[in-house]
Amino acid sequence: MASTRIVLFGRDGCHLCDDARVLVEAVAAETGATWSEVDIDVVGGATREEYGELVPVVEVDGVRQGYWRIDADRLRRVLATAPREP
């Protein structure tokens, strides 16, 4: 069974991003989900324009699930109900 994909969009020097990273890493470990992080300042362009004022932003399977202060319980609920690949 494939793991649900979590993406954390953030930037270096952002204390909320640091908090979100710890939270996402813990929830991913609990649930077995894979996750990755995107530094919006490194990627730049449209990504930085879209997420610049919102970071940290967490998406699950491409759907935004929160920004600024990430809710661990909401993330757990989404991961529990997200469809998984066979």
C-alpha cells in the first residue's frame, strides 16, 4: 500500500516553518506517510508568489490542508481518510 504524500512549503529562517517541519515529521512517522519539503525561495517564481505570505503551507496529495500554524490533528484526520493507491 502506497503512503500518502505530504508536502511542506516553507523558507529558511522562518520559525513557523521550523515548528511545522517538526510537526509534519512526527505525524508522518506516526502514520507511515512520506513527506518532502520545498523551499519556496530556492524554487522561486510562481511557487514563491503563491506561497510567499502563507508559509508554512502543508498539502496532502496536492490539496492545501493548512498554513501559518499547522494543526497536527487535522493532518492526522486527512491522512486517515485520504485514498491510498492499491
